[in-house]
Amino acid sequence: MLSLSGRIAGRVAATTAALALAATAVVLDSQASSGVPDAPRPAAATSVADTTQPSTATITIQPATFGGRFTPRNQELAPGGTLTVVNTTAFTHTFTSVAVGNDGRPLFNVRIPAGTTRTIPVAGLSDGVYSYYCAIHPGMTGTLTIGSGGPVVSAPKFRQPLVQPPRLHGQHIRIVMRRAKVRVFPHGPRTPMLTFGGTFPGPTIVRRTGEDTKVTFVNRLPRRYGAVTIHQHAGHQQSRYDGQPASFLIRHGKKRTYDYPLTDASKPLPAALRFYHDHRMDKTARNNWLGLQGMFLTTDPREKRLGLPHGRYDIPLAITDRSFGKHNRLRNPFKHMAHMPNMNAAPGMETVGDRVLVNGRFAPYQRVRPGLYRLQILNSSLFSSYDFALSDGRPFRQIGTGSGLLPHPVVRQDILLGPAQRADVVVDFRGLRHKNVMLLSIPRTDGSTDGTGTRTAALMQFRVRGQAAPKARVPLRLARIQHYKVPRRVSKTWRFGLSKGRHGSYWSINGKRYNPKRVDHRVRLGSTERWKLVNTSHFTHYVHLHEELWRTLERDGRRPPPWERGYEDTWKLDPGESVEVAARFTDFTGDFMIHCHMLDHEDDGMMATFKVVRRR
């Protein structure tokens, strides 16, 4: 039986083989929807069918304990043949190719709603063995062998340099939200998007932690997009500055100043890569998709004294996905959705893009010198998860999360991040001069058979050139996590599920859809509480808690893994999983949110309010 590291190495090798070879691949123009996009049929095949293989074949998605299973899993088909997939389950699934084309899109990627039949566009594919999977249920996998089989040759081309958004410093910062054209692809027209300050992502706010920062946001977006509200993710600020979904809004033509003290109980917050984004009720997914996202990097000079890579050797990376049509225009899957909560909330209705972007650009490259580099990675996607790995199999040394440094570094072969999660890692490029290394997303390696799957793609390329980088190191001790007395009793249990109402199903917390006028739990200022987060659905959720420095106490009744022993703000909950977390409620009273950060789930109702009140 293969060890875990052996299985991970196999996944990396398989992904690299599918993505790294240079060749001409089928170019698809798949169409985004509120869900996984359907890919159109490629051009007709020119090869002659092998008479030993069927010219037509059918794969059935049958019910299973979680999601479903492909039957048969391994299917042969003659070149130019017709493949049909029938979904007999009650859930939406996808039939998605692991291999991608030069444009970064899967060679086939078809969304198959419950009880429907779809024809898969494979007639134009050449001989090869094509691994496929369900992007919603990662345990559902199989292979399609066309003709004589053999490896599938495809690769993205890295044609443009990685860019960093403009950096804003200072105690008083002003950002104008407006529609602008941004560069996403190396060639062709720029893409119109909603932006913070005219860029996507928006400008990176860089501030030393502990220094009060006031950011004025001005709403000069087109009037039809209405009011917005800004949430600084993983921040600690007054309720009115926390991005309330239905109050303290910035209306068209107006402005609002948010005060971010960057302290907690009069002490500086841990330095970390946070981010800011629109948090408008019912419109969070739409507004983020259209471009209203930016990074918020807090720094601490003590980290430099630890010897960690810094300056130009510290690279923030925002990973997200979008879909584009003709003339590089961003597709808008929300165009015909006047009111998101009326949508059918069944799994598979989530918004997924067919191109993965890094700092707003498709397939960029970054020139690095031989040495240690710090990568602060943010998954800013609406729904997609990524299992990050390096193409040559070298490991990451994770030194932190999105809420601060870990107590000790953790060596990890791959790192799974869902929406809003971040990982602070160090990569060693020594001994690689004149070589290239890709940052990949590979299929999940944690053995889950029922959790949401990850994207499979080559995201960017590191080109190792030049002289050695300055010396840096990763110390064995990084940060001290404040340990305080935590009650043994759980104060509040939050259950994340799929509920049914008069108008269909909806994502819920404790059986209820979000209502901004309802308070679901009250906490006394200065107290410490222990909460339990439970996933009662058959679908993965990434649960985000606002406002405090949260600690993970247990995962499924056991001590959390080493990479969850620092401060956290967003947790992965696969079906049936639970975590217990704790925080001290300091400084601020008022309403704060708990919600799923798969933003379609949040908009559909998977959000609740807890209220911090003063002691009597």
C-alpha cells in the first residue's frame, strides 16, 4: 500500500504529466453558468475509429452513500465516437477532464443536473487515456480510453509576467470603486470589471500591524449595481466597520470611511495576509465575481528578525477563477438572477469559472532567484477549492495561516485551501538555477470520498534564474499562541445544512435562512466561549467566523492537525465533520457574522448573526 507521501507524489506526477508537456491541445470555449460550465463540442475528429471499440457508449451516475458513482468507471470509445452520461441521482454532478488545454480549460467539463442526460464533447479528442472526475464530489473518478490510449499531451503556456497590485500605505487611504478595463490575458482586449481603484485585484493595503488605518471607499460604480459594503476578512473592528450585509451601506455616489485599528485588546494583531471584499446581502457572490476584491497585508518587523524571507522575496498570491467570452469579456452568470435566494440551492448551482487566475492574470510566470521565497497564498474564489503542490515534488514549509504565524513550521507536500482560506509558506528554490517549477492544483490527496473536489490546473510558473538570493531561514519556533482558559461546555452549536421551504431548498444554519433582523446568539463582552461547527449536509462547506482571533480546539473530537494549531478564521467542514473553536470576545459590541464562504451558499441563506453585548 502506498504511503501518503507516495500517493501525493503520484498525484503531482500525474498532474504534471497532464499539464506540463508542450503541445497543441483542443481549445474549448466553455460557457460559465451559476454552476460548472458546459463545454461546447470540439471540431469533428479526423481519425478513423478502431473497430474493436464501440462508437457509442453510456456512463451512468448511480446513487451512492455520498453523491454518486460512475458506472462503469473505466470506459473505452472509438475515436470520433459519442459518449453519453446519464445522471440517475438526486444531485447535480459534473463530468470533468483532469487534463486541460493550452488555454487552461478542462478538455471537457459538463454540468449534469439531477435526472438529466448529457452528451460529452469528446468527438474531437485524439487517442489517449483521459482521467475524469466530478468537480463537486472528488471521490467520483474514472478513465475514458480513446483509440490506442497513451498519455494526454496538453499544457498551458505562461506568456505574461505575474503582477502585484499597486500598494497603498499610510494611516488615511482612499479607494474609489469604479468600472475599469483590466489586463487578464496576454493578448487581446482588456476586460471590463468592477474594481477597487481601477485594478483587479484591488490595491493591496500594506500596514504595520497595530497601526490604526482608516480607509475611505467611494462608490462610483454604475448606478445599476446599487449599494455595497466592505468586509475586512479576519479583521477586528467595530461592528459598523465590519461589512454589515444590510446596514451601513455605501450607496451610489456616496463614500464611507472604515476604521481598522489592527489591534486586539490593545495589542497588535498577528501579521498576516487578510483581504477585503464586498459583503452586500444577496449580492456578495455577484459583486466579488465582477471584481470587488483586494488584499490587505499586515506586517510585523519582528518577522524580519526571525530571518524569514522578506521584501521582494515575500510574494502575495490571490488565486481565483472566472469565465470569459468573446473579446475577453467577463461572463456574468448572475445577469438573469434578480434575487439570489429564490434560486434552487441544490449542490451544483455554485458559480465556477473555467480559467484560474493568479493576481488577476491567466497563467503568469514569476522570475525568482535560487533561494528561499515566502508565498502568502489566498484562495479568493467564490466556490472552487485548490490542493496546491509544486510540479517537481518539492514540499512547502507552512509557517502560517491567514490569521498569523503558526507556533512551529510544518512540512507539507500539498496544501488544500477552500474559499477565503490562506496559507503562508516558504519554498526553497536553491539548486534549481535555469529550471522552471510550476505551482499546481492537484486532485485532493486527503482520502476524502465525499468532500468537494479541487481544481486541477497549472496555475503559474516560477523561472529560477540569476544569482543566489540573500540568506533566509525558517526557525523552529515562530509564534506564541495565546492560551487562555476555555470552558469545557460548548456554548453554541452551529449546524450547516440544506433545508426545505415552501419555495424549494435553501442553505441554512440551524435550519434557518439568514435574516438581518434576527440575532441567533448573544455573547457577553470579555467572555470566552467554545463553539461547535457541524456539517449536517452531504456537501463541503468552508465556515468563516468574523471578528475575533479564533483557535481550533478539536477536529472530529481529536486534536487538530499541526497546521490548524495557530489562529484561524475559516474552516473546512466535509460532510459529517465537526470542529470545536474558541475565542475571547474583546473590545467591541454589536452584530457580527458567521457564514459559509462559498459565496453562493452565503447569498442563499447560510449566514447567521451573533451579537456581542456588554455585561450588566
